[in-house]
Amino acid sequence: MCVVFLGLGEFFFPRVDRVETMPAARHSDEFKAQVVREVIEKDRTIESVTAAYDLVAQTVGNWVARYEE
């Protein structure tokens, strides 16, 4: 989005019809299983695993929840 400064604290925000989002990352089932095993079997916290693999905590939490079902 481009914001235009008009002067003296005035800004113009052009209309945006849609917000562009980043595509969801795709991880293999093998990778997901490895991450879940680290949480379940190695008693690591979700936070430590997400930091190690540069993942989002909510994503790993979802994987763990699906495994536990």
C-alpha cells in the first residue's frame, strides 16, 4: 500500500480492494511427524521446537493436537 503525505499531518490512504497475504507454508507429513515427536517423546516445549525450526507456535500446537486425537 502506498501512503501519500499531503502536508501538515494529512495523509491520503488509497482504497485497497483486497489484502495480499503470504501463502501458507507447506511441510511434508514426515517433517510434521518429526516435529510432533520432539514435543511428545522428547518432552520439549512447543516454544523450544518452534524456535529451533523457525515455525509458528500455533501451527505446531495444531499438529500436536491432531496427533493426540
